Amino acid sequence: MTTLPLALKIADAVSDAGRHQRRLDIAAVAILLLDAHPEAGHSLAEIADTLREEIASQGALARGTLAQGTLAMSR
């Protein structure tokens, strides 16, 4: 359970950046999250990789939503 708070903060950071349409400074956010959640036992590289994966995942979801909207409009 020690990883759950960190995972939630990662999701919040990525979601917040997406909502505000701003670029996320992965290195800076990873350092902040590592400092705030040392109990999770993850390295800086692991946190940064997870942030990158979540950002890529959000981008894929957004592209899928746009493609569905385009398809619906073309019918």
C-alpha cells in the first residue's frame, strides 16, 4: 500500500498538466514526488519513467477521442 499515494500523485500531476494544457517538467516533478514519498521505495528513474508512460497514455487517449469525434461528425 505504500505505493498507492505515489501512484495517485503521479496520476494527479499528469491529469492536471493535461487539463491546463501545459508541459510537465518530468525531472522536477519526479524529484518532488520522490522527496514526498520515500516510503514507496521507488527510484527517481522509476518515477520519471512512470510519468512518461502516463503522459503517453493520456496522449493516446486524447487522440482516440479526437478520432472518434471526427468519425462521428463524418457520418
